[in-house]
Amino acid sequence: MKDVITQFYTAFTNLDPETMAQCYHNDIHFEDPGFGILKGERARDMWRMLCNSQKGKNFKVVFSNVSFENKKGTAHWEASYIFSKTGRKVHNKIDAYFEFEDGKIIKHIDTFNLHKWSSQAFGFKGWLLGGTSFFKKKLQLQTNKLLDAYITKQKG
């Protein structure tokens, strides 16, 4: 299963969301501080949206420390990009946790320091508010609204 994690992040490095989606089980449970909990096709659509929004931009993903044991895996990955809403540079460091079923990822949890990310993405305002539950809830509402719009556009 270590190879599935490697395939997933190699595809992300290449902004290839369809290969990423193929690594996920139909009943995927994804969770991170930015989107909250996403399940099934919605989780796959999040990667499609993120990859498509970064094509042709200065986006870079580097992954390392991939491990697997007893149906569980971990990895570390870092993303460097320009946050489109503010034009600020972001270098986010993420730790990922995976569980597998039927040879595919059924659970994927990304953890990162939301306060640090918000400080990079929003500057002083992000530093001031980024560590609050209010900010986290507002961010998740906004990211899910963007995801809803992306899904509607793709189906329309």
C-alpha cells in the first residue's frame, strides 16, 4: 500500500486528479482543517478542483517519509503556492494519515498548523484570527462553497 500513497502524491505533484481519485476507495473519508470532512465523490472532487485551479501556476508539492504497516500509512507533504485570494506566498507542511481497504485509501486525514497557514495566506489578519474556531468554521464554509460551485459547474 506504500505504493498507493506514492502514486497518490506523484499524481498530485503532476496535478493529475484522476489518478489521485483512483487511489481512493468508493467510501473514502477525507478530513483536513481547510475543508473539514468530505466523503465519497465530494473528496475526489476537492482534489479535482485544487489541481485544476493550480494548473499553469507556480504550484509545487514535495512528499516524503511514506510508510505503511497493518493497513495504515503515513506521509509528510509540503505545498508551496500563491494563495489566489491575497496573492501571498504559502508554504504549508502537512502530515497525512491513511487507512486502507480493498487495496485503496478509505480514510485520509491531513493535519497542519492552521494558524501558521492563515498567517501566511492572510498576513496580520490571519495571524490574529487564524487560531480561532471562528476562523476555522468560516474557512470551511468558504472552501465548501467553492467546492459546491465547482461541482455544479462540472455537472452543468
